[in-house]
Amino acid sequence: MASTNNVTELIITGLFQDPEVQRVCFVLFLPVYLATVVGNGLIIVTVSVSKSLCSPMYFFLGYLSLVEICYSSTVVPKFITDLLAKVKPISLKGCLTQIFFFHFFGVTEILLLVVMAYDRYVAICKPLHYMNTMSRQVCHMLVAGSWLGGFIHSIIQVLVTVPLPFCGPNVIDNYFCDLQPLFKLACIDTFVEGIVVLTNSGLISVLPLIILVSSYVIILSSLRNCSAEERRKALSTCASHITVVILFLDPSSSFICGPRPPSLWTNWWLCFIRSSPPC
């Protein structure tokens, strides 16, 4: 017999239960989030108006900043306002919406990081073909592909979740809506759905990581015969990108693919990464 869906509102437990600690977190994360929005907004404006920043690297950087604003804004604003509330409710539809956009912008950002790694590979390993390979049309196609990849990933996650019946309890043991905590509230066994979601998330985490590592292995190998000055210039253009990749992919992948709930320290780190500017 099919289970009925009696739950229309969910309660989020939050990151901490102590009101004093929540107020400290509010004071900490609000300026960080505002700095994220303002900082990435300035990057977008600067790249858009400056004629000297018309290379593909800055073109991708502008879109990365836009996606980062959207990605942070799917979780952090509600998380910050919930820090001042005793009860942290969210509708089931609102929860599913948050899950969709969280995965949509998160995966889009991952794919943009892969695109930027490819851009650096072409610039360093094939400099004579760079302008032809990374033409404006190609750059637009790569960005569009990143958005499309994020949409396909997130729509699969949501389509797997929407049919699930929820008949109580309605408390999500997390500081935002995500799939694994929501699956625990379903009235039926979610083993199959969990495998689909884990496979989808695993592929989108592992494959880009392999591509990123491979691209930088090739880049480093190609620099062996270059002079020290050439190596310094090449590595300086990749340093910020590598930093963003490590900060973004490591905690996000462990959270998405890990079989166990994240620790308190991981929650702190994840929330800080999601409210911090990428570059």
C-alpha cells in the first residue's frame, strides 16, 4: 500500500543549538557572506567594463564569480537568518527548491573550474594555438555546457526525491536541506534512490577531479624544459585556480559522497567555504 505524504513543513536543526553560539555565528558569517557578494560582484563589473581583461581566463572568472554568488545565496542567507530564530522551518517545496539550486550552482561551479583548468592547459602547453582554440564562440559553448551539466545533474537529484512520501518525523538534522538528511525522513526504503543519488554525485565529483589533476600533471610536465622565469610566470597564473579547486572540491566532495554525516568541524568548514569568495 502506497504511503501518503503528510509532511508539508520541515524543521532544520541548525549548526548549533546554543543561542549564544548562534549569535556569534551570525556576527561571523554575515560579513563574510556580504563580502562574498560584494567581492564577486566587483569582479564581474571589472571584467565586464575593462577592455584589458578580455582574455578567456577573465571571461571564465566573471562567470565563476556569478555562479559563486548564486551558489552561496542558495544556503547562506537562510542559514544566517535561522541563527536568530528558535525554530527554523522550511516548506517541503522550499526544501526541494533549495536542493535543486544548491546542486545546480554547485555542479556548474565545479564544471567551470574544469573549464578554467583546460584554459590554463591550452595557454601553457599550446600557446601558439591558444587564440584559435579558445575563441569567443568556444568560450561561450564551454560556459553553456557548464550550466547545462549543472542543470542535468540537479534535475536528476530532484526527480529522484519528489516521488518519495514523507509522513513524519519532519526534523532535518542539518543546517540546510540536502538529499541524504531528507531521505532519512521518507516513509519507505530509499536504498535505490540513495544509490542513484550517490552515483550521480560521485561521478560529478570524481570525474572533474581526475580531469583537473590530469591537466595540471600535464602542465607541470611541460614546464620541465622551461626556464625558471617561464615556470614562475606559468605557475603564478595557476596558483589561485589550484587554491580554489582544493578549497571547493575537497570539502564539497566529502560531504556529497561521504557515507556518514559530516562532523561539527566539517559543518563549520563547509559553511565558511559556501559563504566565502572563491578568488
